[in-house]
Amino acid sequence: MRHETEITLTVNGRDYEVRVEPRRTLADTLRDECGLTGTNSGCEHGICGSCTVLADGDPVRACLMFAVQAQGKQIRTVEGLADGDRLHPLQQAFIDHHGLQCGFCTPGFLMLAAGVLEREPGISDADLREALSSNLCRCTGYQNILKAVRAAAAQMRAGNRG
């Protein structure tokens, strides 16, 4: 017999009441129960970073977090970056600087970068490289991702959210 727990997840400012097994990951719950498919599941071991979301502003691997652990936290996914039709500076910069190819890792990079830049807008280039190195991309060679995040960081420091 399966044991399910009722929880409320607050994702992108909206409450989702879901029933989940205690072992259900946040990544799977976001995709399957909340219909938010922007969060990708890659390695399912916390290595690739494609499932990165923000929990109370901090980047976390949604494949390593149980949905029940996310209850009471403010979860932000890639779907929560844009403001209506207005893209977040990171999203626009990824387009402008060709920071994506296949796009599979992009949501994770966007959320990682958003968490880093919102917490530390004046981050040094070396620290930015270090932070971004925790996510993997098989297509771009990383240079355009780094260019995009640097451009978005400059725009965000200037106070232009998008």
C-alpha cells in the first residue's frame, strides 16, 4: 500500500495542493503534479544541474530534494522568471548571446544564475565562473553561457529587470 501525504507547494507565487509519496522528488512533483515542465531531470543524481530551481532564493537540485521538504518554502522555477511577456534579463541575454543550443540545460543555468546574481549582484568574474561550473552543458562550450550571464548581471546591476 502506498503512503501519500498532502502538501502545499508554493511555486512562482502560486499554491499547489498535491498528494505525494514522501520519497517523491521535487523535480518529478513540479513536472507531474504541478504541470511545470521547464524543470528538467537529467542525471537524477544532483550532478548535471538541469533540475536547478530556487528554494527561498537559494539554488537547489530539485532531483535531490523531496517534495515534502519543499513545503513552506518559496519555490521558483524557470516559468517564474519572465514577467508576463517581458523576459527576465537572463532569458534575454541567453537569446542575445547564443547561450543555448539544445536547451536542455538552460532552465537549470537560468535558475542558478538568477539565484547567484540576485544574492550577489556584484559577483566577481572568478566567483561567477566558479558558481556556474556546478552545472553541466554538453553543447555550448560554456563561453556563450558565461557571456550571457555577464551581460545580464550588468543589466541587473543597472536596475533594469528586463
